[in-house]
Amino acid sequence: MRKRFSKTLFCVLLLALVILASAFADDYYLSYKKFAAAENADGSRRITYNEISDQISNLLREGIRRYNAGLARDGDAGYYKPFTNSYGFWYETSGFEKTVMGYISGARVKEVELRFSTMKKAVNNGASVDVVKVEVDKLVSMLKEDADYLDVLFGYKTVSGSSGNTGLTWATFVAVFSIILREGLEAILIVGAMIAYLIKTENKVGVRYVYTGSIFAIFASVILAVILYAITSGTSNSIPQEIVEGVTALAAVAVLIYVSNWMISKAESEVWTEYISSKVSESASKGKMLVLASTAFLAVFREGAEVILFCQQYFSRAGSMKNGYLAVFGGIVTGLAAVALIFVLIRYFGIKIPLKPFFMATSILMAIMSITFLGSGMWELFLDGGLAERFGGIFQSLAVTIPSLAWMSGNDVLAFFGVYPTWITLGPQIVLLIITVITYIIALKRNNKGAN
């Protein structure tokens, strides 16, 4: 009788554990794609941002449970998978990241991404469960705050005194406009400065090269956007896009440094006159023009695909809001008009600046943009692209917030210039800044000597 009772009790406990395990299994999804397929297979309803943040929270809690249970690190059943998937297979691919970037701010996205990085570093370094819980709680709190704002904006949630999604159309217009302006500004500053530079030096052939590079970049951006959309929609992961953007940014850094040094070396009018008179080889001149065309191509191409993917996302939700398509088209047209106006100002007012100050200003602009692209490229490769996590060790330690510079996080101006409070981005920028300053001092001394 006692043995039979013990067996019965054991079976009951085992059944309870199975039921509990099933409950846990149903409580989280390793990817947004699986969640959407299970919970909204026919696409008949909008998944709210609070649902997304809750699911990310569930996934992270599952990670803590596995971590605390001492399970293996790797594999779908390992403790690390929930922590890494919460970013690449949820925050990015659910559209949460891009929506926050458009409707809240790009700096807020970087702030949240840093929180993801800090959390994964704590797990990867074997921190205590309590420390990991603290990092998870901070992250979940930020996601919840953004989800509440977005759900009210999109009318998924109402609060006292809220007018639902009355302001959504206007917010969409502003979001699209700001994205076009923000992403286009970097490219147009570079292209506009080079065009003004070439016109000022009466090099009309070079102007054609720059325009050609820019046009090719637009076509290449469309092709890349199609490829990236196909890849990311099939794998539920947007990392390929970040890798491409990071590599392109670093390639642009190398070209911009070259162009910047070339321009500063011609800062003295006498030096420039000597340079013009010494152009005896057509191939050498063509080589310089190809460098300028490459600079224009990389500047435009770097952000082109991302802008197209952003606009595609806004078009996909435009039909569900009043005057949605008007807001998206209006944002695109107005943003492009603003970018064109900036180009015209640089193009026509730049050539009126005296020669030496113009070359100095253009060269410094190129140097600043190279430092900006370096910071952005390192961020896209090591944080967004996951290389810091993949390499681990010192790389992951450098890809978290520097405590004394935490105030920089969430700053839109610093984010525009690619300045973030991490050593993985700041370190290379500081080195490049030092090299640039030394190079400029040497070039100016050489120019002054040549002028005397």
C-alpha cells in the first residue's frame, strides 16, 4: 500500500512538472517570427508594442531561469540563446527598433542597445543571478516605457486625457521627414562640399564623376534594400544589414581621410595654383576624380538602403491610419526638399568663400565626417552586427557604457556625429582625431613654408 501510494505521488509530481514545463515553454518564443506565426498567423490584427515588450521580458526571464539552473551555455536549450535572441530576433526584427527611431529618437535606440549589450556582457562574464536580474529589469523598464508611448500613439492603448491616435498622422510625417533629413544630411554635406570644391577649382569633369557616383549609389541602394529585405524576412534576423552598413562606413572613413588630406594640402592658393599647372597626366587626374566619385558613392550608399527599408516599413502601416499615405509621401517629399535646399546652399554659397578658408573648412568637414563614420561603423559592426558578442572577451567589455560618460547616452546631437559612451567606438575615434590633428599641423606648416 505504501509503495503504491509512493508511486502514485511520484506520478502526480512528475505530471505536475510536465505541465509546469509546458507552461514555461508556451510563455516565451525564441523569435518574433515564431510568435507572430503562432499568435497571429493570418495577420488579422496588429501586435501591440506592449505585447512585444512582454514577450521580450518573458524570453529574458526564461534566460535567467536557465542561467540559474546551471544549464549549458550554447544551443536552443542553452541559457545564452534567450539573451542574445531578445535583441537580434526580437527588438530589431519586430520593428520595435525602427519604430522607436522614427517616433521617439535615434539616440533612444542607442541607449536601449547599450542596455542590451551590458546585460549580455554580465551573462557572458558569469555574473551572479542577482546582477543579471538587475540588468534585465533595467532593460525591460526601458522597453515598457517606449511600448506604452507607442501603443498610445498608435491607438492600441488609451490613457486618461489621451486622444488615442489623433496625432499619429502628424507623428508619421515628422518621423519620415526626420529620417530622410537625418540620413540624407551626412551624404549631402559630403557631396555638396565636393561639388562646390570642384566648381571653385574649375574642374567640371570632376563634377560629373561625383554626380555619377551619387546616382550609382542610389541604384545600388535599391538593389541592396531588396536583397536585405529578402534575407532578413527569411531568417528573422537583421544582422546582415548592420554588417553591410558597418563595412561601408569603415570603407568611407578611409576614402574621406584621403580626400580630407588632399584638400588641406591645397589650402594655400599658391599651392593650388602650382598643383593645377603641374597636371600633365590625364590618368593621374582621372585617378583623383575616381576617388571623389567613390567618396560620393559611399556617402550616399551607406544610408540609402536603410532609408528605403525605413520607408517600406512606414508604407506597410500607412493604410491603417487616417491619411497615412499622405503623411509618408509628404515626409519623403519634404525631407528630400530640405536636403536639396542644404545642397543648394553649400553649392552656391560655398564657392563665394575665399579660397584658403573654403579649402580649410571643406577639409575639416571631411575629417569630422570620417570620425563620425568611424564611430557609426564600429557601432554597427560590433553592437548592432553582434561582433562584440561573437568575439567576446575584451571586445564585449569595450562594447558597454563607460560609467563616467553615461550622460552621453540618449543625446541626439552626439548620436548624429557617431559619438557613443563606449570604448569600442570612442577609442578608434580618439586615435583618428589625434592622427588627423598631427596631419593637419604638418600640412599647414608645409603650406606656409611653400607660400614663403
